[in-house]
Amino acid sequence: MLVAAVTHACWNALAHRIPDKLVGFTLISGGGLLIGAVLAAFTAVPAAGAWPYLCASAAIHIVYYALLMTSFRLGDFGQAYPIARGTAPLVVTVLAAVFAHEVPDRWVAAGIALSCAGLTGVALWGLRGRRPNWAAVGAALATGLSIAAYTVVDGLGVRASGTPLGYIAWLMAVQGLVIPAYAVHRLRPRTVAALRPHAALGLLGAVLSVTAYGLVLWAQTRADLAPVSALRESSILVGAAIGALFFKERFGAPRLAAAGLLVVGIGLMLHAG
């Protein structure tokens, strides 16, 4: 999950680096479609019981991509990414208890609570010293809710699929159609010219995206959904560091303190495991 956290933050940073968000997410989504199609040729087809979850997840992912594009367009990477990712773990904990009957024990619950406190601290530091852009904050919060929704749906779906690799392959193939199709409709004759300058970054982002989520899905077949979600969102620390190093966004001592809480929370979850 820690490897997934790093790769996830990296592909989000690549998406943020591409100025035209539609172009960036078209390349990442379309690259995921190609990777999924290749994997699907060599993996088992998910069991019938997994397909309702897979189709629902694909629809939620489209909403997620639209909200993420909006939050990146409206806000700083170091602000939008932590808020979006930090919203998810607590919501996943509640949804997993209701729909997957996974109630965390006291150590895991304490770890999740501390991790969420750290994630919130990293996110709020992105709002320091200035009037919040409430449109960007709202888009980031909505993105976090969509993350929580597809996390739980995919957790149930991959467990019913019998093949985590087949599930990720078909999920990428199904959800990867929509954004490229919209981009072709929107850009029309300019599609190739718009995509070409950013093709390398976008396709690298696609590889990182599929790798990150494939690891998440595999982990969800072997552990409860809430701690997996909280561990995955340690990507916020990587995202904050990327924002500071590459986008010249301040990190600061308060973020270091928040990072310490997150590390303690992760330690508690790993100890309980």
C-alpha cells in the first residue's frame, strides 16, 4: 500500500503538470484503456457477481475524474490533493462497517483516527494565510466522497471477482472509454495536435495509475477496506512533498507535525495487523 501511495501521488502530480486538464486525463484514461485491454487478453474474466460492482465503479470513476480535473483547475496541487484524499478514509470506515460488516478494533480505529487527523492537518495547511477558494475546496471534498464510494464498491467487487488482475483490467478498459471519447468530440480536428506534446507524461501517468490501483485492489482482497484506504492516503505526504519541490508550494513545520501523526497512525494499524 505504501508503494501504491507513492505511485498514486506521482500520477496525480503528472496530471496536474499538464496545463490542459482534459488533455491530461484523456491521455491517462486512454492509456489505462490500452493497458486494461492488453491485460484482459491474458487474465481471467471476472465472475458474474463482480460485474454490477465493476460497472458501478466505472461510472463513479468518471465522476471522480471530472471532479478531480475541476479541483486541479481551481486550486493548488498541495491544497486540492490533500483535501480530496484526506476526506476518504473516515467515510470509507463508515461505509465498510455498513456494507462490508467490517468494524475496526480499537487499535485500527485509533490508527485511522490519528491518520485522518494528520491528513486533515496537511490539508488545512494548504489553506493557511489566505482566503479559501471555496469552489476549489468544494470540488476537492466532492472528489473525496467519490473516492470513498468507489473504494467500497471496488472492495466488494474485487472480492467477488475471483481475479484481482482481471478485475483491474476490465475496470480500466470499461472506464477508459468515456473521457477520450468526450475529448475527441470536444477537440475534433485538434485532438492529435493537442495530445502529442504531452503524450509521454500522460502515458507514464497511465502506467502509474494502473499500478497504484491494481495494488489497492489486491490489498483489498487480503485486508479490511478502512485500513487499506487510510494507508493508501499516506500518498498525501508524497503529494505535499511534490508540491513543495516541483510546484514551489510551501511545506512548513505544521505539515511536518501532521505528518508525524499520520506516521503514528500507520504504525498502529500495522501493529494491529
